[in-house]
Amino acid sequence: MGIKGFQGTSLLDFPGRIASLVFVGGCNLSCPFCHNPALVKAPESLPDYPLEPLFEELKQRRSFIDGVVISGGEPTLYPGLSDLMRGIKDLGLLVKLDTNGLRPDVVAGVLEQGLADMVALDLKTSPERYGELHCAPVDGSPLRESVALLLRDSVACEFRTTCVPGLVQEADIHVLGTLLQGAGSWVLQQFVPHYCMDDGYRAIEPYPASFLEHFAELARRYVPCVMLRGV
């Protein structure tokens, strides 16, 4: 596990903020709809990006970026995550962490050390269905623990669900909504089939916008602010 990519700029999930993106290799899931297959399936095939050159480049970018998004793969598997996040914050930049929430011990450490300005947690389907996202059984209880940690903490948080047909259905919206009660917001994202890791998923037709609007109405029974993305 290591830093496998460092790319351009994107919007940081704070109003009007710009961020650079850092990608970490390796994942504890193999979601068939993942858009970063090399990071998941063969991270060892990609060269590592050393920390010091990364920090030096970020230092040069400070005049036009506000922060850094750490994504993957799954960043909480990276042993050097705390050093990476601390080094970024020492440069005076904001840090956003993307995670699947299956390493609540790491999420707890990040929160306790104040290393994240924002955490984005992907809720892919009902926790009991997570085995459908991997080539081996998956215990969904760590996901529930991470959600509870974030709901208790004051850190800015984005809970988001990509609405993949078959994996996210009405029943799953109700399960996830119950889990998210107390959250300020929840993002439902449109499924994009074109770059899926599993070829079979590239042939799946995304839900029409009316389906996602219906899901959003169901979700608002649990979370007051539900936003649609990519529709």
C-alpha cells in the first residue's frame, strides 16, 4: 500500500475551495462498479509516489489550492496515512479523506488527532449486503461503527451512496436511512457504467432520474437534506 497518484485540481467539498487529489493503492473491497481498477486489483504495478516530493509539490501549489483530497483505493489501509495527513496540514492546507468506513479504528485515530477537515464516507448498499461487493465475506459492523463515529464528531462529513441498479434498492435506502438518522445531509449519486471494473456492469442501464427522485423522497424521511448528484 502506498501513494500511487497525484493529480491536478478538483473542487473540494467546501464552497469555492480547490483541491489537489492524492490516490492511495489497495482496497479491502472489489466493488464491481469501481472506476479505479488498477488501484484495487494491481496497486503493485503502479510506482509509489514518495512523501517528500509530494509535500514539495504541494508547497508550490499553495498559491492556488486550498486543500487535498486523499482517495483510493482505500486510504485507511495505508500505514503512512497519519504522516501524510499531518504533513499536508502542516502546509496550511485543508484535508479531506475519502473512505469506505471499514476501518473504524483508523477513522477514530484521524478524528482524535484532528487530521481531517472533512470526511466523505461511501455507503454502497445495506451493510448486510457488503459481501456482494467483494470476492470474500465482508462484515458490515465496522461500517456501522464508522458512521456512528462520524455522527458523534464535529468534523464536516459527507455521506454518499452511488445508486447502482440491483445493489441499491428501496429496501436499502430504508436500511441506510435508519443508519444515518442524525446526519445533516446525504448525497445520492447517479451510477455511471462506462468505466466499471466489472465488464458486466458496463452494460447496466442507470436508474432514470425519476427513480433517484423517488429514492431521495424516501431518504428524506431519515435525513433532512438529501441531494442528488449527476442527475
